[in-house]
Amino acid sequence: MTFTAVPLTLYPDMFPGPLGHSMAGRALEAGVWSCGPVQIRDFATDRHRTVDDTPAGGGAGMVLKADVLAAAVDHASAAHPGLPILAMTPRGTPVTQARVRALAEGPGAIILCGRFEGFDERIFDARAIEQVSMGDIILSGGEMAALLLLDACIRLLPGVMGASSSGDDESFEDGLLEYPHYTRPVTWEGRTIPEVLRSGDHAKIAAWRKQRAEEDTRLRRPDLWERHVDARDRPASGARRKEKE
């Protein structure tokens, strides 16, 4: 099954962009995934092909029009029935590795890329669109965020990575940051690869890696660590332990 990416954008030439190179590029050539960007401006109805207007209530910037967006979304949905529709917006739910894996296991996605001040909110009331964010940052538009999301999905598609297990032991896959890596030379600028990694004792290596992953997550990402500890301590049934009254 080919993973189908359909970016809805004012700048279709930005796709596949960097995804036309390296592993993703080879997978694109092999037909593992496809990319068919759609120009939002094609669905404007006036002679100026207007896609935005001033914000209701006043304020700076411009807002993408709901009627134009809906026409673009409906066109893409009709051409690719069954694909989930996502909108890249800083107001969306932060994307997790679990969500990326779920998307990668599906048929693909229609991805609405915002510009200017964002979308007329009514598009989300009128259409089933999942609002997602790639982090607490503001970009010039949703295209770069969409490329980031697609890259995260494409690398997980069967046959894209050299080894099928390459994506299993990485940051966020088990709720932790990944452990640090080393390679030759053994000593560089007076710094030596930890002895345990040169011991050949796989049990000790696994224990060291687990310990470092936990330590680094606790120090660098206390938010992740808190969720990890909460999930680890939760009963097997998935229910939270009742606090003693």
C-alpha cells in the first residue's frame, strides 16, 4: 500500500522539497509513498484568486477564508477518500511519536498548511479536521511543519530504513529520550568511550543504556519523565490507583 501525502498549500513547489532526497527520496522513486500537493488558490472564486481577508473584530494580518479552504479540502477528500485530514497550526495538539506511528500505519494524510494569521475557525466546525502542532514555535507557514510530520511518518514505512528495527530504540518510542551513542576512535581529544560499551557484556550494556536514558530524560525533559513514571507505576489494568482517603 502506498502512503499518500496530499499537502493543501499556497506553495506547492515546496513539496516534496527535502523529502525528495536520501531515504525518503529513494522511497518516493520506488513508489513507497506519493506526494500530490494541491494549490489552495485554485479554489478561490473571484478574478483576483483571493484566499484571505482581514480578521473579524480587527487586528493585524490576514486570515485564510473558510469557503476557499472548504473547497480545497472537499476536492482532496473526494480524490482521496479515507485519508485523514490534518491542519498544521500552533493551536493544535502536539504531535507525539505514537501519533506518527499511527499515521504511518495508515493510507496517508491530507495536510492543510496555514499561512498569515491562520484559518477561519469555522473550517474546523464544518469539516472533520485534526488540528496538530509540531511544537511550541511559530513558523512562517504550515509547509515546514508538514514536511517535518511527513518525514517522521515516511521513515517508518516498510522498507524505507535499512534495518526494520532502526526505529524501535529511539527517543520517545518508550516514553524516554534515547541513550547517548559513541563510535570509533575509542579515544578522542582525551575523551574515551565508556568502558561498559567496550565490554561485550550485552546485559550490562542494556542496563547502562536504560539508566542513561532515564537519567537524561529526568534531567532534560522532566515533563516526559513525569509521564513515564506515571505510566510505569500505573496498575496493569490501566486504572489509576485510588488515593487513600
